[in-house]
Amino acid sequence: QGCQFTSQAFTDVLETHGVTISMDGKGCYRDNIFVERLWRSVKYECVYLKAFKDGAHLKQELGRYFTWYNRDRPHQGLDDATPDELYFPQPLNKAA
């Protein structure tokens, strides 16, 4: 909620172009808690760990990160299972 996003000049440009302005309430972390947690994970598990050559390299690495995050990363909310483990369970072994 930096001042650059709430300034009259900025909001006027958005309104002129038909963009709907939506902001969380000041200090209301609960309004956006899941996205805030996601961005924390992105920063600490990807962005802060690497030196990116340029924007294209950053975009490529974020693509890899989100693929891993959405498939192979254990999630506490899934009892530390990965999304793939839950959504694509292994077939049961047939009895001999």
C-alpha cells in the first residue's frame, strides 16, 4: 500500500483506463494472507537464493519454481504431501 499506488495521479490513470481499483484495508493482513504467504515462499525459496542475469532469466526461474511449487513441493496444508501425491495417486498393486 505504498503511496505510489494510492496517489491521486496513479488512481486517476487507472480510472481513466477503466481499471477497477481494489486494495486491502490498511493493516488487514487477513484480507490477503494466502497470497502473502505464497510471495514469502517465492522470495525465500527462489528469488533470494539466486543471482539472475536479467528479467528473462528471472522469468524462466520463476516458471520452474511455480511448476515445482504446484507439483512437487510438500505443503503443510496438505499434511506435508505434495499436490501431485494427492491429485495423482499411485495405482494400487494387484494381488498375486
